[in-house]
Amino acid sequence: MRDQLKSEAGQPPALPSPRRSPPAQPDPGTGPATEAGTGPEAGPGTGSDGHDRVAERLAYLDSATRRINSALDLAATLRNVCRVLVPTLADAAVVHLRDPLPNVEREPGFPEQLRIHHSHGTRLGRRGRPAGDDRRDSRYGSHYGSRYGARSTADTGPATPVTRGGALAHTLLSRRPAEPVVLGATDDSGSARTTELLRELYGARGLSRLGPGTSVLALPLRGRKAVLGLLVLIRRPPERTGRPSFDAADTATAAHLATQAGLAVDTALRYAREWEIANELQRSMLPLRLPQPHGVRLAQRYLPGERGAQVGGDWYDAVPLPGNRVALIVGDVMGHSLTSAAIMGQLRTSAQTLAALDLPPHEVLYHLDEQAQRLGREQHLATCVYAVYDPIANRVVIANAGHVPPVLVQPDGTAELLDLESGAPIGVGGVDFSSVELPAPPGSALLLFTDGLVETRSRPLSDGLELLRARLANAHRHTPENLCQEALRILPPGDRGDDIALLAACFDGIPAGDVAHWYLQPRNETPGRARRLVAHTLRRWGLEKLTEATELMVSELVTNAVQHATRPITLSLVRTSRLRCEVGDDSPLLPRPRRTGPEDERGRGLQIVARCAERWGATRLGTGKVVWFEQRLP
């Protein structure tokens, strides 16, 4: 619907310039003077002049309808409505909408109150108090909130209650506009009701501000299921403007445009609701917070596209791996829709599962490519960059699937765009991905991002990449949070057509002196040797207080590994702010805690580990498993 409206509207056509008619002078040959208009406010006449007026009015209706429907944002829609009416058809316009804004997917019921959301050409506010024109006011507390940028005259005061059975309620619930009224003139039954409606809206003081001779027309704004608000048009006294009061032709023209405006407001509210649902769906599938493994500091940013753009499929993630490593992932599902957000959630879940298996980066992308092809009959393409950082080896392994290249910042401040084999996007099928291993010394940093950061409507991708590289070269000693902020500074002002995902990693590394690693043969005497190695290492690190508990837990885990392993067992100790121990073997069977009876000789090892360790867990790898536990340093 959005693309259809945009392509249909294009650039809003120029509206006819207002043509105000002075009072007609007496014609000696035709008798008394009559008032004749030549703009859209004039009624049809006879002969060629009458046909010209009808044609001009039809052209005005056509161009006005196109402009009213040229936007899907509520603020822009209300602005366009007022601009097509003022000054061509009226001297001022005020748009009142239900407060709070309704959910147009359901029947909202009786309109309990209205609030001014936009005005043009007047400073008339609630209860006659002056209000600014075209200024933001987010205090009206609408259903959608100020997120959708609805414009309101400032200082509008409290909402106007709608009294059941009153003139305002009658006009809102009817399908016809209220009778035009000229303030100060003799009222008939129809215009008297309109005067009462204005008194309900603006109070007696507001009517006095309009002044005698002012012509007012009130029209309901109806959506597809219910009334959404009221449009009030104002013409100042003829002696001030030279334009007559609203007549039947003006009322018919305004009623047609009010119908279009009501449908456009309904469409804007529906689009806002869909945007909100899609945005919340996408945010709910992104991680609320990132893990903070030792040896690396992480930060992320996510910026949704502006309201003019539908929700995208950008995502980021970080997955802790055995050996204090961490997997860094940023991806972008092509397209902008709810489907893109849903596909993003599925791919992110698959990436987490594959990362936990500790597969090489190119293998992870290969399996993601297979998964994308199984998601449905349609092709769902996505780009992705996957990196694994090892803080002990100070290395990073990266694979790319059609994504923009990451930026690696060296400790001396040099920033470079990594020259990776881009590969094909995920979902193409039959593509061979490759991994690249690079040094990542302490003090370096890596920024993964999506193309929305560097590619905009006014800037090509290559220029954006170079601008980002130059910007990050001056921010290499910052925290990862500041690294994200510096990257976002390259965004030009104005609407973003795409969402943006950033993942920054500052590499600190883990000193080699804080790491101990052994390979042990799966023999009966191996648990005893493991206890001696651990005790010696803890004494060297000055952690004698942890020796007894650590020896006990290591003995239990190594004993279990010896019973299942067919290849050498790995034993690792890492000292950071905690002491972490990992025992790995080639058996894929994960240990599970179980209840044991008084006579059971097996099954108590994990209970001991769970009781003595601060945290523990087991991770299945592509070649086996790793069981680990952590203790707080004394």
C-alpha cells in the first residue's frame, strides 16, 4: 500500500493559486450587482466561463486528493490536508482528532474527547487561548505517543470533551458536514447548531476572537470504521479578504476533501500501528544485553529506519565460546517488511545454535545458507559477517557472506577496511565460503555494521566506507561505546531509509601468564596427575585458598572424561577476575545432574561441582564437548 501511494503521488502537484474575488460592481446592462468568484470557491456558471470554473474546481480536487494521499506519516498527512485547503478554499484550518488516537483496527466506540492536532492560518487554541502554528506538542498522550510525530498547535490545553446529544457529537456521528455559519448573522436551525458546536470546541471567548462576519464550516473526518475527528475551516469577513462566505459549492468541495482526509488519517494510523508492531517484533528478537567475556569489551547500537521506511532485518549478536573466545555476528536480511523481521529472528537463532557448536566461521555461514533455503518457497537473502576472537591467542577469524567489510583499528590508530572475500549472500545456495585469520593484538578494535550506516540516499557506499574508516582512525583509544558514537557521527541529517546495527569490540586479550593448558591421555592415573598440575599452577598464581575445591572438581570432571574419551583430554585454567577451568573430551554426550540414592556409586560428581562452583556448564562442540566451572577469586 505504501509503495502504491508513493508511486501514485510522486511529487505533490502544485495547487491552483488562490484567486479572491472582490465584490462585483453594478453592470448597467444587467441590473443589480451579483458576487462572482473565479477560484475553486466559485460555483459553476453558464457558458464557457461556467465550464472553465467547473474544470478548475475539478483540477483542484484532483491535485488536492493526490497531495492528501502522498504521505503515510500522520504529521505529514495533517500538514498536507491543511495546505491544500489554505488559502485556496479557506483562510484557516484546524484539525481536531480523537484523544487518545484510536486503534483503527477495531471499532473505537463513542468519541469521548477531541484535541487539536494541527492548525494552519490561525492562532485559535482550546477555549480561545492563542496557540502557535505548526509546532510540536507531544503532551496529548495519544495511543501511539509522540513517536509518530503528530504535529499539534502548542499550548492547546486540555482535551475537549464530547457531550452525548450535543451539537459536536451530532456532527461527529453524522455523515454530513454541519451547516456553514456566519458569526453574528441571524441563525437558522442548521447554523445555530454549528454555532453551538463552535462554542463547545472553543468556548464563548474563542467565538469572540473569530469576530462577526467570519464564516465557519465544520466537517467530520471519518475513517473506514468510525469517525476520527473534525475539520474546521474558517473564512474571515468578506470586507477583509474580498472572498464571500462558504456556499453550497464550497461545502460540497470541502466535504469531498474531508472524506479523503479522513481516509488518509485512517491509513496513517494503520501504517503507524503496523510500523510499531514490526519495530517491536524486531527489537524483541534482538539481544537485550550483550555478554561481557573476559579479554574483550563489547557495545552495540541499533537504530530503526525512520517512519518513512518500513522495518528492516538487521541484527547483531555475541556468543561466548569455550576457551574465553567470543563469536561476533552482524547480519542484514534484504527487504523491509514484517517477513524480513521474522526471517531475521530465525537466522539469528540458527546462528546462535551453530556458534555454540564451535564450528569455523565459514562452516557457520554454510549452514546458515542451507537454513535460509529451507525457510520457504521464496528466496530470502541475507548478508552476514561472522568473526571469532580468541583473547589468549590474540587472533580473530572472520568469514563474510556478501556483507560490507568490517573496520579493524590497530593499537597505533591505523584503521583499515578488511579486504575479505565478500562471497554471495546467504540464501543463494551452492556457495563456498572462506575464513581469514588475522592478528588482533591488545589495544585493537573491530567494528561490524550494516550498510545503513555508510550508504544513504545522497552518499554512495564507497564514500561512506572511506568516511567511516577516517572517522574511526581518530577514535581508536575510546571505549566500545564511544566507538559506536563516533561511527554514528558520519550519518547525514535527515531521514534514514534503512535501519542500522553496530557491534563494536575492543580487544584487551588475556596475558599468557594467566593461562595454563594441558593435553592428558585418557588413562586411570590421569585424574591424579590433573590434581597435581592444578595444585602447582594455583600455588604459582598465589591462589592456594582455592586449591582444595578446585582439585576436587577437576578430579570429578577428568574422571568422567576418562570414562568416555577415546582421544586426549584437554584441561585449561584461566585467571581473570575469576578462575575458570575447562575439561574437554571427544564424546558428544553432555553430562546431566541426576538424583542419586544412598547406595549409588555414580552420579555425584556434578552435584559436587554444582555445590562448590559459582557457575558451571557444559557445551557441545563439533568434535565433542567442554565442561567448565568458575570460581570467584579470594
